[in-house]
Amino acid sequence: MANHTRAAVMWEKGKPWEVVDLGLDDPKEHEVLVRVEAAGLCHSDDHIRTGDSPPRYPVVGGHEGAGVVEKVGPGVRRAKVGDRIIIGYIPTCGVCRPCLAGKHNLCDNGLHAGTGKMFDGTFRMHSGDTDLGGFCATGTFSERIVISQDACIPLPDDISFELGALLGCGVPTGFGSATKTANVRPGQTVVIYGAGGIGMNAVQGAALAGAARVVVVDPNPMKRTASMDFGATHTFETHQEAFDFVKEVTWGALAENSIITVGVTDQEVVSQAFDIIGKGGQVTLTAVGNSAHNTIVLNGNYMIGYEKRVQGSMFGSLSPLLDIPRLIDLYRQGKLKLDELISNRYSLDQINEGYQDLLDGKNLRGIVVRSK
Ligand SMILES: NC(=O)c1ccc[n+]([C@@H]2O[C@H](COP(=O)([O-])OP(=O)(O)OC[C@H]3O[C@@H](n4cnc5c(N)ncnc54)[C@H](O)[C@@H]3O)[C@@H](O)[C@H]2O)c1
Ligand SMILES: [Zn+2]
Ligand SMILES: [Zn+2]
């Protein structure tokens, strides 16, 4: 039976999001239909608008979300009707080579992230004759979506849908960038460039991992102030100020780790993050830039002489099914701040307003909540 949904669509790059009615197919084999209750406004969806990281257009935006399973297709084992779930933007199969190697964040199921195709190569959302995919094969800026069962992560009853949405991307991506990809150790000096929805969780991760100094660089004073509540020890408006500070307090040894979580990565911030680490140090690159240009241009001789590393990070190198429950436990123990990350709530119709607030630096995380 055909269903309908209202969804925020990007028809082509450079346009505003348009909220329209779409036809929605029933879930096919191994798929579920989800009523989305909350969706986070991550900067990654803005890369769709700018075309920095272009998907197949038109596309339904959103990849952070939580909701309730309303229908299941044949052969579904990982969820049932009525289940509360976090929507995983990397559907993890558990049996591909990266999954078997323990790298669930790199599951081969990520293949259709940019097109939003389902695994059988077809689409579930339609506008007349036009097929639409959801970003990361999800599309959480929609009242209802069809996703793979592999994207279903159980959401416990004591955790709200809003927090569930944050746990779908921003929290694990930032937290894991520090604790897993950067492998921050007690006593280290860590520098985080950009304290937004992702970076604020890198701050939390670095602090919980025992870093002696969690240094934040962000031009936005509100983010700098907020980051002190999330575990930052020092904050600076510019890289130069942070560099002078780190050089002085480490007696010239510089930082062990730098983590890039700015809105849009460019060569400048990568060079800054490279300069601020010392011997054996690592730059962790989490923030996305323009796919058409090289964002990493560095002096290889310094890399050799100082044995520096530059390491990409996808979903903070974490495993959705294994690590999200751990993050929930940290929250339950009062060790991880989640409620404080939500700075504004929007209806689906206010999606462009929400993204303008993100670009204006007003939000730690904005959330789209389902209208009652
Ligand atoms: N690798 C992954 O798995 C993954 C997952 C989600 C998001 N991302 C990417 O992470 C990045 C951050 O996303 P977000 O939602 O936190 O964005 P955001 O807009 O909430 O935060 C970005 C922050 O960076 C700050 N900033 C901008 N330029 C800066 C600079 N030159 N130096 C220091 N700070 C600067 C801004 O003031 C803001 O506070 C985006 O590029 C997003 O696409 C990556
Ligand atoms: Zn995201
Ligand atoms: Zn897999």
C-alpha cells in the first residue's frame, strides 16, 4: 500500500530546503518504515545545500534521527512494529569485510549513502515520476522513512527521541573522534578546532579520556563559553593564540592530538592542526570540506622528521550497535552531557530557519521535532 510523507527536499545545490508531500512505498524485504520523532541538524546536511559534498539530487535531507517502527517488510529480524529506534546513518550488516574486522563504521552498506538507494537499487520516496533517496539512505527530515533493518539501533525507554537523534551522529562522531580515532590518553594536550555539534562531543570525549588540557579553538564566543561546561580547559579565538599557549605550556613539545571539527574543512585549518602537534602527534580529520578540492596540503618532510600522522575519522571510528549503548550508560551515570547540547527546536517547516541559525553560530545542536 502506498503511504505519504512530508519531507525536506534539496532539488539541486544552492537552493533552500523545500518541504513537500512525497509518496512513500511500503518497506520491502529487510526494510522497515519508521515514523521520525526527532532529527538533528548536522552540518553535513548543509554540505548538500552548498554542493561541497554533493549527493544524487533531488535528495531528502537528514541523517540524525530517532523514531518508532510502524511497518516491517518480509524477513526483518532486527526490529519489530512499535520498537523505538535510533536511525543509524551507517547501516551495519555485521558480515562484510570491514564489519568482520570490527570496523562497523566502514560497513560496505554505506555504499548508497550518497544516492539514498535501497540495497536492491530502487527508491522508496517519489514525487510524481521522480525518485528520491534519503541522505545516507535515511532522510530523517521526513515524517516517515523506509530504511534498512541494518540501520535500526534500539533506543531504550528512558532516553528521549531528541537525545536518540543526537546519539545517531553528533555525539558518537565527536566523542569517538577523541576517544577512538585520536586515542586520547590521560595527561595529553588535545586541541579541538570547532566546538559545534560534533566538536563539543570531542571536547567531552577528550576530557573523559583524561586529557590534561582540552584546548578549543573557535571564533564564536558562545561556543567557547559553552565548551568550558563540556570539559574544555582553555579556549581561544584564533589558532595563533592557541599555538602560542600550547607551545609555552608544553615547553615546546606541542600537542599530542589535534582534532578538526569545523563546519567546512579547508587547507588552512588542516595546516594549523598539523602545526600544533609535536613529535608522534596525530591530526584527526572529522570535518568535511569541498570534495572537488584537496583539503590536505602539507610539508611531507616535517611529517617524516616528526613522525606526524593525519587520520580521517568516520563516525568517530565507533561501532553504532556496540558504542551507542555505552554512550547512553555514560549519560545515565551523569558523565556525558546530552540535554545541554540541544539549543533550539524547530518544526519541519522551519528547517531553513534552523540551518540559518546553525550558520549564524546560534546553535550547539538544533533539533527538528515532529509536530503533534
Ligand atoms: N566524519 C564524520 O563521520 C562526520 C559526521 C558528522 C559530521 N561531520 C562533519 O563535521 C563537521 C562539523 O559538523 P557540526 O555539525 O559540528 O558543525 P557546526 O556548524 O555545528 O560546528 C562547526 C563549528 O566550527 C567553528 N568553526 C568554523 N570555522 C572554524 C575555524 N577555522 N577554526 C575553528 N573553529 C571554526 C564554528 O564556529 C562552529 O562552532 C562538518 O564538516 C560535518 O560535515 C563529519
Ligand atoms: Zn551528522
Ligand atoms: Zn558490514
